[in-house]
Amino acid sequence: MTTPPPPPPRWQGYTGRGAVHMVDVRAHNQEEELARIRALARDYRIAAVAVLHDGPAAAAAGKPPDLEGCYAVVRASVERARSAQLCLALADRDGELAGVWRFHLGAAAAAAADGGLLADPRRVCEGIMAYGRATTRDSMLVTSDGAEDVAYLVRHITGGLPGRRHEFLEEAGACFPALYDIRVLAEWTHLDGSEPPFAGPSPSAFRRLVALAQDSGFWEVKTAYNAFLYGLGAADTDQLLSFKEFKPQRQEKLRRLHESLVQMYGEDYVGKDKLSNF
């Protein structure tokens, strides 16, 4: 009689620099995996999320005339979703993945049709929010299709989506204080008119994000692009408005200081980039 092989180590496939497999999560293992994700929070502070649901595609409705119309289309699409696949990946500041999870989610009717195997959307979305609150201030939730992905999360956390765009953006900011849309980082210019943080060729948006997170000036990017979702814009929070006012004032002070130093010591001594790190 052949002895069966021993089971793999409990954490195999989640951490380490080897291959990382995708963990499928349904009702029977949702609590175990959510607990595992929360336990990894302090060491793996970058969470990337993507949602594919069965609601009507927002793009099929055509391009609305304004941001409020864009939100109405997103809201209608997400509110009609009954089942979804939510993929979550955790990584650290060096770009090492802790794991990738694929949650199979469904409402009560969809779960019954699937034999009761689908995970609870509200429980999973609340678990992702709890992950963010278990991390420190330098954590972030990242999406490449911010509006619909985040709307799905907010819908199940709060019990429904608000009627107005600004209310939704405020809800999103309350649920996920450090929220970033990769598409916005790649396409929208900075507040000072400079190129987007992800502008130019790059082998991977994720690698660019990791490199940016290690930069000493990342706090400016985090403030300018936080809760800025593609197609919906950003909520003008007190923090963002203060930053918009502070940024040009700081640049003007540096310009005047640079002119004074040039007059005193000459351009060759001061150099064009002398004050870049102030």
C-alpha cells in the first residue's frame, strides 16, 4: 500500500519569492482567508483589487455628458450586479507578493443556484476594509478601474450606493483613506502641471507603483491623487484643497529664494537644481 504524500506547508504559495498561486475563495473558506489577509496587513501594505461582475457594462451606455452622469451609469451597473469575482493581491514595498485571492461572490439567490458555495459579498468587502484599517498610514488600496471596482466594495460595505457623485466619493474615502487608481496615475497630469506619475513607457504599472512608493516625494502624489477615480474625478476634501493651496505657495517661495541666491553668489554656484530637495 502506497503512503500518500504529506500535505504542503500551511503558508506555501502565500509568501516567499517562489511562485504564488491564486487561492479560490468561496463560502467554506472565506473566514479563514480573510483572517489570513488581515494577519499579513502589517508586512504587505499594498493591496490591488479588481472586480468582474454580472451587471450591465457601464461602457455600453455610451459616454455621459458630465461626471454626475458618469456616476449614475456606474451606480446603475453595480447596483444590478448579483454575482462577481473579486481578485485581491497583497504586496510589500519591495514588490514581493504575499498572495493572490479570487473571491467568488453572490447574493442569496445566486448562492442558492450555485449550491450555497458562493462567498458573502458584504463579509468579504468588509474584510478588505478591515485589512486597510489594520495597516499603518503608508498602506494603500490600488485599482486599475477605480470607479466600478470601488463602487462594488462601497455598495456592500454601506448597504447601497448614495445618489450623488460627491457623496459616493466621500463614502469611498471614508472606507478606504488611501485609495489610488492606476489609470489616473498614468493619464492625469499633476497639480503643478507636470507629467502623470506613471507617464512614459514602463514594463509594469505595478513596478512603477512600487518604485513610486519608495520615493521620498511620494507624499505629494498620495495627497494629489488620493480618491481620484477615473471617470468620476476627486472629492475636494479639506486636505486636498489645502495641498492645492500649499503647493504653488511653496514653489513661489523656492523661486524667490533661488533668485536671491543667484544675485548673491551667481548662477554657477547655485545651479538650477540646488533647491530641488528643500
